[in-house]
Amino acid sequence: MTISIHLRVDAHSPIPIRWQVSEQLKHAIEGGGVPREEPLPSIRELAGFLGINPNTVARAIQDLKRSGYVEARRGKGVFVASTLPIRPSPADRSLRDGFLKDTVIRAAALGMTPDDVAVSVLSVDTVRLVARRGIAEILLIECSPAELDFFARELERQLPVRVGKVLLSELAGAVRRRKPAHHWRAAVTGFGHLPAVERLLEGQEVPVLALLAEAHLETLHRLAQLPSGTRVGVVSAEAETAHNLEHSIANAALPNIARVESGPPDGPGLGRMVRRVDVIVCSTSAAGRVQGLVRPTMPVIVDDRALNQRAIQMLGAILVRPDGDRPAARPLPAPRRRGSRPGLPSRAASRGV
């Protein structure tokens, strides 16, 4: 017989893929997309259709088993249960839907999208659950001590985690030295290092997540006040820090910014950049050098970056899972702001840092 199931997953959503799959299957079963006592498509079929890891589908099916929606029959597959769990009555559901609708309308009045609301709710719940589970040990991989210190400080400030810091060049040795009883709950790194880290940790069953460090909103607000055609220079002693700031500013697509470029605080390149741009955004470590070169009327904005909150929430969601469900470790898009335009001439946009 034909089974009507319409499933899709959003790898960029703050909602873990496993939860997306299990909730959509619940709705399909309740709506009659899969009749009672009919088999579900196999795990391999669902994984292939959705383009996700079969282990993620298997864990979603386990969720359905525990909640009473499906049952496994040895040698035959997974079938919809003959009796489904009791869900809220129509009256209760109407009250719930009314509450959610009212919440979304109120959020829209504040300029929030439905996705913003989901992120905010998940953030509050995730931090509470992570705190309840206690301190988790995660592995942080970056290419420089300065980047390691920045990410570790921010992660430990926002989540109850203990961060083990490893340079990318030393990761292979750290993996070989790891004791069998020692388990990293997750590994985090920058977007540019994601393929290398995933390759080195292959077979370790450690979920790998890419973090994005972006410019503070205060910096973007100050830049938005500058005249049309403003050219921005980004300066940092660490190349990756400069690239992240450059990309973050460019991705904000402020309509008055004509160009964003980055460079180091040492060497003749800084002097040339100062002559080409109208404003400098720099890290604290580079501020002294920059302020000694710029003309008195040139604005200098000191910004040491902030971690993208979607990445923090996704990491929190990983830490509260008892079985280490592995999410798709794909880059999260920087939040688009109202009135922004899709493109901006920038080297960062082409590098994808």
C-alpha cells in the first residue's frame, strides 16, 4: 500500500535533527499517514531519503518506541502501534495553539521571527538541562593559543563545561594518547578547521561542532551609523580572528558599508590599509598599534568578538543527550537583519571563513 509521509530536515535549525524526525513521524502517524499496525519505511530508506546519518534515524525511532507510537517486530521491522498514546484533547490543544499563536504575534511585534522564538526557548531550556547534568568535558581544537583561550573562556562562561584545549597540529597525538575511560562529550572547532578535525576524530564517536565567532551587535550598530560608502578595515594579530570579524561584518550586509578587508597589525600592510579605509575594527591586542597610526578623526572600534548563540545552543543540546546523538556539523548561517541586502563585496564572503 502507499504510505503518505512528508518529511524534511533543516540542518541549520537549532532543533536537533533527531527531534525533527521523531516529531514529524509522530504527526504523520497521528494524521493517518501511516495506518495502525502498518510498517514504517526502513531506517536505511528514511536516512537515504532525508540525507542524514542512519544512526540519527535509529535514535528517532527509539524515541517513538519509548513513547508508544511504534513497536519492533523481530524479523519484520518497525510497525505503528495498534493503540497510540493519549494526546491532549482538542480543547487542550486549542488552548495550546492559541498560546503559541499569541506568543509568535507578540514576538513579531518585537522584530523576532518564529525561528528566533525557537532559538530563545531552546536556549533557556538547554542551559537549564545542561546545568542539571553537571560539568561536561569537551575538546576544543584551534590553530593558535590565542584562539584556544578565546573560545575556551567563552564556552566555560556560557555553559557548565570543562574545556580541554588542543592545537590543531597536535590533535592526532592527543587522540592517540586518550585513555579508553576518558570520553569527550563533544569536540568544537572553527569552521575553517571542521573537515580536518572530523577526519582526525573519525571513529572516535565524538560529535564535532563548528563555532562561529562574530562581531558584537554594538559594533554593527556603530558601523550602521556611518555614511554610505564606508570602507571598513579589520585588524587582529591572529589571522583567524581577523577573518572571522571580517566575515561577520560582511555577512551583516549593512547597506552603508561598501567594502570590508582585513590584515595584521604589523608590517607595511597596516599603513596601506589605514589609508584605504574610513573606520578600523580591531581586537584589544591590536588597538595600541592601530591607534598610533590612524589619523585623529578616524573611528577605531575595539571588538574581541562573541560566540554565535545558535552554536552555543546546539552544543548545549548535544550535552544533554544521554546517548551522544551526533548532529550534522554544518555551518550555521549568521542571523540576517531586517533591511539587509543579500550581498556585499568582500574577500571574506568568497573565503567562507
